[in-house]
Amino acid sequence: MITGKTQLLGVIGHPVEHSLSPTMHNAAIANLGLDYVYLPFPIAPENLKTALDGFAAIGVVGFSITIPHKQAILPLLSDITPIAQAVGAVNTVVRKDNQWVGTNTDVDGFISPLRNYNHDWSQQVAVVLGNGGAARAVVAGLTQLGISEIHLLGRNLEKLQAFQQSWENSPLEVNLQVHEWKSLPELISQANLLVNTTPVGMYPRIGESPVSVEDIANLPPGAIAYDLIYTPNPTQFLQQAQQVGAVAMDGLEMLVQQGVIALKMWLQQDTVPIDIMRQALREQLSGRGRGVGSREQGAGSRE
């Protein structure tokens, strides 16, 4: 029930109607019995500063960010956490002491299921497919895990070099090597973890995989194949990986875990009902049809 005391949370984007975050967060809020509501706010790029001023005026507690605002919002915030600075994008904002503070919860969201699977990554090798914004959160997360080697592949050498150079002044000590796509057959045979950050496999490219059947056959049995896409489930990429004996992880848990971190921050609570959030998403996705809801934030920021 909305009352005169209801506190406001939400997600900003343009467009924003695709977002699954209201489903996930409102389910948790209802379970907790709190007088909050989480709303989608469609904000055009030219209205971003005006929107932040308005949010401050009406007492919005915090909000998530989806495309195209993840980078554009940076100069409008009073403070940005080191991890958000390293990633170069903010996906979560909270109001503290009458100021907007931005962070990035994707990094911890991405590595959470990996921590549960293996507690020592120091001797492991990761191969990351794609060099867009989503790959930035992945590289930051793998660095925090302490993984031994990170190999990143893309199709444009100039963009690959720019991606690598962008980490030179980062507060993170990133051990990153970049490669053109033709190096995949050799690298995949060394991978303990293979991560897809590309949109290949999501609607409208369902049935496609960023990796050929011949290349995936080189993935060592027992390696983890991690797709940031969470619908369809499993993607063609994950089906291929399972057929050669790999462990499959999709992006749904990343979406849940990053949302958990954000909700704890906004509500100032140590625990939130993660099972309720996860189940709400699964129910929403089961009726969603053609696989539109995946990697919904695009470049580097999930919400």
C-alpha cells in the first residue's frame, strides 16, 4: 500500500520499461513489510541533471541506473566509490548527507557465484569474450578474485588496445592481456573460466553462440562457462559448454546478487530476502517469452 510516508526507490534509464529490477526489489520490500516502493523512471539523456535535482527535492532514497546514463551520471555525483571509478560506470546511487554517492554493484554481483564455487582463484586462468562496457565489470571482478591471468578477446584491435590502456591508472592492479578473436582456439584450451560478455545468444540472436562448436571442444572438462545473458536459459553458448563437460553459469545470479547489495545499501539493512528476489525474477522470466530480458544494462552496468 502506498501511503503519504512511502519512501521512493527506483531505476532510471531511457528506455526503462524492460527493466526487471522493479519486480525483484518490490518483492523483497513486500516480504520485509517496509513502506518503500521501487519505480521505473524513464529519463531522457538531456533531462538527467534535472531529474537528479528533482529526486533530491522529493527525497528519493536511492536508485539504479540503466542505459544510457551509467557514464553520463559520473560528473553529476558528489562522490564515486573506487570500484565505480575503476569500472568507469555507476549502476547504483544512494543519498547520503544530502549528496548523491555512486557505486557499481555489478562487480560483486558477478563474482559472488564464483566465490561460492571456488575459494582460491590464484592459480586459475580466465578468458573473457568481448571488450565492451560489460567486460569492464568482469575484469574488475576477476582482479578482485585474485585470478592469475585474464585474457580478453575482441574483434577490433584498436578498441582492444584502448581497453587495455584504460586500466593503466586504475586503483586496481589488473593483470590483463588482450587478443584478437583469432587467438581463441589457443586460449580456450587454457581457460579455467570462460566468460561471455557479448550480446550473442540473446534476442534476436537466440540460437547463436560467440564460440564455434570446434573451439568450445577445446575447453577443458570441469572449466566454468559463465554467460552474462540470463535468458534464454540455457543459452546456446552454455549448452555447448555443458556438452564438453564444463560447468554452466548464467547471468541471473549476477542480477540477483548486485540487486541484493544495492537494496542493503538503500535500506541500511544487513540482510534482505534473496530467495524471494530470485524467485520473483524466475517467475517473471518464465512468462516473458522470447528472451528480451538479458544484459539489460548493456555497457558495464546491470540493474
